[in-house]
Amino acid sequence: MSDQLQAITIISHGQTHQITIKRMAIFHRMKIIEAISNKDEAYYLFFYKDQFITGKNTKVKRNSLLHKAFNQGIVFNSPHPLIDVLLPVEQTYQLLTINQIYKVLLKKYSPQETALILSFFDAFVPKEKIIEVMKKFYYHFRRKGQYRFAYQILIILHNYDPNEKWAVELVNHIDFLKYKLIYDERGRELQAKDPLYTEILSFTKREKEPYFSHLEAVLTKESRWADLISLYIRESTKSEQRYDQFLSLITKHFSKKDRIFLLQNNAAQMKQVPQELLDLLINTEQNEEAVNLLIEQPRENLAFSQVEQLTNLLDKDSLCIEKLHLENLCSYLTYVENEETIEKILQMMVPQLLKKFDLLYVHKWSQPLRKINRRIPILSMIQTMVVIQDDPDQQFYLGKLYHKLNQSKKAIECFNWEMELNPNDPEPVQWITKVYLELGMIEESNTYKKIYTSMQRVSG
């Protein structure tokens, strides 16, 4: 999956255009792509069970099915792996007219499916025309004595427009009483006799049982794994079984990068950090993302294993501190009960912070930890350093504290200041010699070693 918005090619009225994908809505058996042209025109591409039907440059009418799809369906913003699954790279999409597509639909799909697909075009096709086509299907079945199929069309029409008087009267007509009872019961007989309507109903009520389980079973049976993943994305946090199914599907069908994306989007809804996501981030050396994931989760009753994992991540030499959510990290540490663990983490973090920020920043950053009266030695050290940093008589001591925090250059600055204030004291010279040697700056170390030796002779 690319991090950039995906562009696709369409042919409309004989002209080729590039449009940029904004989002995708999944609603019933339909997937609808919303895209924008370079002239800021909105295009909508319609797919039925992942098969492209047509598209249209149009505005979304309020209360149209297109409007409902993006307000009541499952919506993903671009870029998203599930959008990539629907739209193969370098495929061109030809936008047929309604008359052209109507003929294609009649050859490829049942009248019931055709009626459903056409209902999604009510943003740019007059509603009356769509209803007229549905009525034609109804009368076709009625004349042939196929009452069950005729009633299925009525149900689609009634579901599309509950206020359509003609459909309301016929749905409740005595001729269809035995079918009405089946639809009212919504049991296994309905699933067998009208799988299309049952799926629509189950999608609409997908947050409840038994509708979720029925929809899950249908999608599994038909191997519609992308739809199943979209269903689990919204519902996987509600049960361990659903999460395991979700994890199994994305592991089978997506790359590590795409799995990270999907799991990260799901993590915010979960009570605990998904270990699978942490493992993927660490395996792909996205250690900063792993740290940020850990520290952004709910902090109550922190698991020891995750605190330990955070400590190990912060100990990595390659960690880029600018990519960490530092305020969240300090807030997270206030919930860690073990003071030795906090000290260990701060011993790693403070030297890194001092490489990028000044002492006052580090002091302010660690303030939440001081407020809860934690007895953390390094916090006391930072407090002392802030108090003495401008005191000329304390520069030697300040230099030793900087050295303790692996801040060699700042330590040397303090020792040099002490040398100027007390030119006859060999101790700061000795420390500068030592620090330069630790830095591998042999020439500078030797220079100060000679100064120290001469001062020793004078004093001796």
C-alpha cells in the first residue's frame, strides 16, 4: 500500500481522465469509490460484489442511497489496503451510460440483483425511473405466476422507498400473506428463500446478533474475504474469536506493511496493545512507532511485560527521539509503579533528551514525575543541575553531573569555565584530559595531559 492517495484512470464520454481516490463506502453488496478530478469534480464508481458496474460525475443527493452508503455504511479513507484490493493497478474504468449498463445488468444478474444495483444510482437517475424498472420486474414475475420472485422485487422496492404507496399496498396484500409471514419471522426459511434480502437486512443490523453471525457466514461461504475483513475491522474488538479471525485473514492476504496499517487503525479501540502489531513494528525496525503505540494505550494496570518491552525498545541505539511522543512518554511513566524501572528508563532517556534539548526543557518535561513525589535519583540530579547551572562556584560539580549523563561536550564547557575561575587547580584539567580521551580525541587529551603534568610539577 502506498502512503499517497491512489489515482486511477477513467474513460467518460470518450475522454480519458485521472481521478484521485478519496474514500470507499461498503454498503450491502455494493462498494462505492469517491474520487476527485483535477478540476475538483466528484466522481463515484460503483462495484457489485467487487465487479465494476459504472461510474458517474455527480453530486450526492440527500437521502439517496449514495448518501446513505457514506453515512450508514463502512467507510475507509484513502489510502487504505482494502481500497487497493478493489482497484488493481493500471486498470482503466469505462463509465457506461445508464442505458448501456442496464442491458449489461440484465444479461449478467438476476432481476432482483439488477433492481438493487439500479437503486444505488438515484443520485443521478430519477427515482421514478428506477421504481418504474422495478415495477416492470414485478409484473413480469406476476404474470408468470412466480409470486415469490414478485414479492422479492416488492421487498427491494419497499426497502428502497418505504413511502412508495404502490409497494406498501402490495407488500401487505392478501395474495402475498404467506410470504409476508416468512419475512416478518426473519428465520431460516427466509435465509433459504431470499438470500439477497437476508444479506441486506443482516448488513443493516450488523451490530446485533444473529445478524452479524449470518453476514459473517455468508461472506465466509462466498470467500468474500475483503468484505469480511471490513466487517471485522469494526467488530473485532468485541470478542477474542472475532479478533483471531480478523488477524488470520489479514495475515493470509496482506503484506507486513498493510497488516501494520490495519492493526494500527484497530489498536485505538482495544484495551490492550495487540502483541501482533508490536511484533510487526519491531520486526520491520519501526521502533519509534512501537514505543508510541505502547505509551498511547490506557495506562491503568500496566502489564509488566509491556513495561519491560518499552524499556528494551528505549535502549536501542538507533532510536530517533524526535519521532517519539515525548509528553505521552512522561505521562506513561507516572503510571509505572516500580521506581527502579522508572530510573532505568530515565537513565536512557535523559542523555538522549539533552543531546537535542537544553536542561530547562528536560526539567520541565519531567515535572509530572516530580509532582507525584517519586524518589528517582536522576530527577533529583536534574533538579540540582537546574539550581546550580548559573552559579560560577558550582561549574566543576555541574560538569561532573553532565559527564555522568554522558554529555561530554557540556561537561568540558563547565570544566573550562572552572579552569578560568581557578587557573591553579589541576583537577578540572585532569577531568578534561579524561573526557577527551573517552571521546577518542587523543591529541586534545594529550595537550591537556601535558598541562596537568606541568601543573603537578609546579605544585610539587
